[in-house]
Amino acid sequence: MAKAAAKSANLPDNFEQGLAELEALIAQMEAGGQALDASLLAFSRGTELLRFCESKLSAAEQQVRLLEGGELKPMPKMGTE
């Protein structure tokens, strides 16, 4: 139980913050120069953030499906009115 509480305490407040942190981690890792231990920690955190963002997107998709009555419709193309 304590592990779950500690994990949720480390999660971002929202999708946008999670995505921004994930993008920053990716940029750091792509730049190289990190020690192996730091890279492993960054990879672990990135995996955690990826799962967080995926769950937020999945929840948003479910909400949209409910609002659309179970039918996802293509978005109208902009500028074709």
C-alpha cells in the first residue's frame, strides 16, 4: 500500500505536465553524456510517465465515446465549410 501511495505522489498533476517531463527526459537521453545509473533512472521514470500519459489518453477517449454515444465520428476538415 505504501508503494502505491509513493508512486502516485510522484505522478504529474495532469497529462500536459507528464508529457512535458517525458519530452525533457527523452531530450536528455538523446543528448547522451549521462552515467549509466542516471540513464537507467531516466528510462524508468520515462516508462512511468509513458504509462501515466497513456492512461490519461485512454480515459479521455472513453469520455469522448460516452459523449458521442459510442460512435466516434471523423472530425470535420477545417476550411471546407
